[in-house]
Amino acid sequence: MRVAVIGAGIAGLAAGALLSQAGLAPVIFEKGRGPGGRTSSKRTDHGSIDLGAQYFTAQDSVFKDQVADWINAEVAAEWAITPMVLPERQPARAQRRFVSSPKMSSIARYLAKDLDVRTEVHVAEIVRELTGWVVRDRMGQPVGDFDYLLITAPAPQAQSLLAEPSPALAAQAANVRMNPCWSLGLVLGSPTGAKFDAGFPSTGPLGWIARSGSRPGREAVPEVWILHATAQWSQTHIEASPDSVTSALVDAFRALHPGPLEIADTIAHRWRFARAASPLAEPQGYLEGDSGLLCAGDWVTDGRVEGAWHSGRAAALRLIDLARGQLPPGEAE
Ligand SMILES: Cc1cc2nc3c(=O)[nH]c(=O)nc-3n(C[C@H](O)[C@H](O)[C@H](O)COP(=O)(O)OP(=O)(O)OC[C@H]3O[C@@H](n4cnc5c(N)ncnc54)[C@H](O)[C@@H]3O)c2cc1C
């Protein structure tokens, strides 16, 4: 059985790992330069900076076991921190928070290491033909022919791939609103002396700030802060220039931590589809269309790393069932 997965984020890689364990040898197509998706880290002159997902939580016991395995494999660690609600400096909700270590993409790289991940392949079209699912890149070149196809791109990107071959799945993806996020890495020439390591600002453009070096595995020098704008501010400023976004977010940071700020560098990144504002909460964890077409990802479940992982695995288990039953695509029940 020939299986392809589109997207090497946590969902696609969790699926890939299970499929591979079951002997199904999936091919994973990823448009980015490396695996990780929204858990990737940006390589900079000052080391890797985690501009996307900041941490994850583990609520379900199966995921807790998985996190324990990642910790044993030294690709994750608990971030023992109590973020503050700012500017009041009240402790935010206490919960166990975890990070990939030493950078946010470490778990993805670990999952990807034994998989056939083909990076820098931007899938532009999927077409059902007699031979199976033909996958084409942006140049219109076929990159493979598969019996089963699992799409794990964020909802709006999945929707455009699905529009032709599966209007029903495309309509489900269209129901999911994904919020953007402007993210800024702020590299400082001298320490701030801030008395907190992370916080949720309750007013202004910022929704989250964190001192990178407070996380396990990160360098403390130079001091780097990661600033995330709120979904609303990011939406309003979605087409703003990186320079103007940088200046607004730095001003907002100064308001939270008055005092001299020696800025050595800034790295702004716009996530058009950062968080699913209205995930589908699909109980089975994946969506299934005709002819062996499946969708998974955080937007199908609950919009978090844990949800993405569950979703990818649920889709993989479904594919493994289909393979074991040797059900031809289209006779999937
Ligand atoms: C700024 C930010 C903060 C966040 N904070 C948190 C947090 O604190 N806690 C938490 O749990 N979650 C957080 N998240 C959300 C978390 O990152 C996601 O829920 C999770 O990583 C989604 O994984 P995924 O595999 O479903 O999707 P993605 O990580 O988006 O993976 C999909 C992959 O598909 C690829 N792709 C898309 N289209 C194509 C195509 N046509 N061809 C080939 N490849 C394609 C993409 O490049 C991407 O690598 C945050 C996200 C962001 C951006």
C-alpha cells in the first residue's frame, strides 16, 4: 500500500511514525526546509529562536506517556515556570508545561529521523486517477502516486488542496477559522534584569512574552525575549511591514518592563495560520473522504500540539486498519 502524508508538523510526523512502525513506509511531503511546522525554530546569528509554539501541555495519559518517552530521549523537558499575568504580576494558571529541547523543533526532528521526509516539496495539486492519488508540486510535476493520502496542512491550506477532489472535506476545513500571530524575537545586548521569565499581558498588542533562556536547553546569553502579539492585533496588522510590527511590539514590551533596553537584533515572523480559533473537535480525531483521502491536524481536534499528535495518530491507525483489512480505497467501511 502506497501512503503519502502532506505536512511534516507534529500531526504528519506522529502519523508517519505509526505508519512506519506498521511497515507502511509513508512518504512525507513538506514545503518547508525542515520538519516541525508550527513547532519549528528559526536559525539566527544568535542561535535558534522559537518563534512558534512556546510550550505544550499533556492532559491525556497516552500523550503523557509519549512526553515521558521524549524526555527520556532528551528531546523534551519540563519547563518549570509560573508565567505572570502582566502588568499585575499575578501568577497565571498553574499547570505542567513542556518544551522540546534544546529547541522547539527537536521533537519533530527526532520523529522525522527514520522517516522518508521530502522537504521543500510544496504540494499544489492532488488528483484521483486510475492509478491512485497523483500528487503534483507547484511546477505541475508529479511527485508520486499513492493509494492513500493524509493531508495535515493547516485548515485553509488543506481547504485549497481539497477543493477539487473533495468538496465535502473542503467544506469542513472551511468551517475552521485560524488566527494569525505576529511573533518577534528580541535579542538584547545586556540583561533586562526582569523579575519574571514569562507572562500573559492582559492589555495592549502583546498576548505572550517569554525569556528564551529560562527554558531548558537554551542559552541564557544573549538574553532573548519572544513576544507574541494577540490574535486580534495580529489580524488588524496582518499586512503591516515587519519594521512597523517590530516597533509596536518593542514599545509594548517597554511598557511592561520600563527601563533601559539595549536591542542588539530583532527577528519578526508572521504566522498567517497560528492557532485554530474554532477547531472541529472531531471525536475520531481525523476526517475521512472518498477514495482513501484523510485529513488530520490540530484544527481537526483542539488546536494544540497535543491535539495535533492525537489527530495524526488517529488517522494513521485508520490507515493501518484499512491496510490490514486490505480494503481498497472507496470501500472504507
Ligand atoms: C505562534 C504560535 C504559538 C503557539 N503556541 C502554542 C502553545 O503554547 N501550546 C500548544 O499546544 N500549541 C501552540 N501552538 C499551536 C501548535 O504549534 C500547533 O497546534 C501544532 O504545532 C500543529 O501541528 P500540525 O502538525 O497540526 O500542523 P503544522 O505544524 O502547521 O504542520 C503542517 C505542515 O504542513 C506543511 N504544509 C502545508 N501545506 C503544504 C503543502 N501544500 N505541501 C507540503 N507541505 C505543506 C507546513 O509547512 C507544515 O510544516 C502555537 C502555534 C503558533 C504558530
